[in-house]
Amino acid sequence: MKRMTLRLTVEELGLLATLAGDQLFRKEFIDPKMPGYRIDAREMSMGKTLVARLRRMVDPVGAERASARANGVSL
């Protein structure tokens, strides 16, 4: 897989993480209600992993807390 380097400000990266998360939500919960839509499980998994990575880059402590809450752990 080819790798690229992209230079972004923290604010730009935060916006990109939010937009990607919103798109992922749409693909997971809204699009499946449309006739003929098929979920690509591999793409969804990769998208969730990518959004989590972006969020950790923007706010490592906040992303860790959110992940812990999702797993039922108190910090």
C-alpha cells in the first residue's frame, strides 16, 4: 500500500475527523435503510479504525477516555 504525507493544522485534522465520523455514521445507520444498499464490512471496519486514529491524533486523552467508556471502563 502506498503511503502519503499530509500536513494539516490540529484544527484541520479535528474537522476532518468530525466529517469522517459523520460520514461513517451515515454509512452505518442511514444508508442501509435505502433499497439495494449493501454494507461493506471491511470498509466499515477500516473507517472506524481510521476515525479513531484521527481522533487520538487531535486529542489523545479525550479519545482514550471515550474508548474506555465505550468498553465500560471508568477513568
